[in-house]
Amino acid sequence: MRKQSSSNAVSGSAKSPAKPACLMEMEKREAHFRAQGFDSAAGIDFVLSKILPVSGQVLEIGSGKGRFLTALARRAPLARITSVDIDPAEQAVAAQNAAYQGVADRVQFAVRDAARLGWPGNSFDAVVTVNAMHHLPEPDRAIAEMVRMLRPGGKLAICDFDPATFYLMDLIQQAEGKTHPHPVRCFPRWQAQLRALGFKTLTWTACHQEILLALS
Ligand SMILES: C[S@@+](CC[C@H](N)C(=O)[O-])C[C@H]1O[C@@H](n2cnc3c(N)ncnc32)[C@H](O)[C@@H]1O
């Protein structure tokens, strides 16, 4: 947990630690997106409603700023989560988020490429990824790695924006003179591949999210 500075410490009070500036910035951005029709918290709640329970060793691909990671850690108190991202700066925000939300003791971070995780196989009871697949340069290789990481009997959850939300993101980012990755939709192919590997699969599309849950 972030220490209070002596200037804002209140002796004997239960005052919460000050929110880090990077999290205030993240919340401002989320509010902007919400005003444009994208409610990231609703999407995360929907994903959790479909993939929980998870427990044991859990691998998350794409820490980002830790929105999903912290929500998962709070809602899965028996999970110990390893979160991977290729960008240490994004992960530094996720680490502050985890500390601020009081879940840092059950989260560890690794800067790695999702397509080359490097750990031995069968290391995790669950593998999850939310809104990161469309950022990965080698998504198929990343899925092969996620499958390799999963223990027999484990749960794999691949979650990304649904088609309507990809178009909404295009519009929001275009209005700011930016572009957002919008790859061809791969969920049906990934589902077929996972079924061919012997997984039982379930899918949902709602609340901005497309979810593919694969049970081994
Ligand atoms: C939009 S963020 C993920 C959102 C995050 N799950 C959340 O809940 O806020 C996408 C992340 O994927 C990461 N990423 C991009 N390429 C990657 C790769 N090859 N391996 C691992 N992470 C990667 C980016 O650095 C970025 O932080």
C-alpha cells in the first residue's frame, strides 16, 4: 500500500491513501469514454460474471493499467495472479493500481511478450486476457502460449471488444486524430481451434465484450 506522506498523514484517522496521479488520469479517460458510449467497468463486470470462479495460479495477458487485473483480484480472493505485459510503463501504472486497491500481495508482474512467455508448460490453473488480443502483433502465437501455460482441467478466457465496440473505438479515436487497432474478427476460428484441441467452449457477446471461455 502506498505510504502517506507526512504532509497529508492524519494521526489516528482511517484516511485512505492519496490516489496516484496516473490513476486519476486513467479515471478521467474512462469518464470520457463513458460519455462516448463505452463503459469499461460494465464490460469488466460482464466478463467476471462469465469467467468466475477462478482460483490458484492465474495468468493474465496484457496488464495494461490494471483495470481488469484489479477487478479480478478483488473478486477472486483465492487467486494468485501473474500479469504479463510487454510495456513496463503500462505495468507500472497497473502496479500502482494494485497497490492502491489493496491487492498487490496477490499480484506479481512480468514484462514479457505474450507470444514468447518462456515459462514451463502446465504452470497455471487459469489464463485470462481482456481487451489485449487486438494489440498483440502475433495473436495466434499468443493463444498457443496461453494453451501451453494451462494445466489440465484449467480455464482459458479470451475476451476482447465485440464488433460494435471496435467501430465505436474507431470513431472515438478518429475524433482525436488517432487510430486504434481493429483486426479481422478471429473468435470463430479460435473457438474451432480450441475445440479441435479438446476444449469445451462457451461464448457470449454483450456489454462491449466478446468472450470465449475454453475448459480443458
Ligand atoms: C488495452 S491494454 C489491455 C487492457 C487491460 N487488460 C485492462 O484491463 O485495462 C493492451 C496491453 O497489451 C500490451 N501488449 C501489446 N503487445 C503485447 C505483447 N506482445 N505481449 C504482451 N503484452 C502486449 C500493451 O502494452 C497494453 O498494455
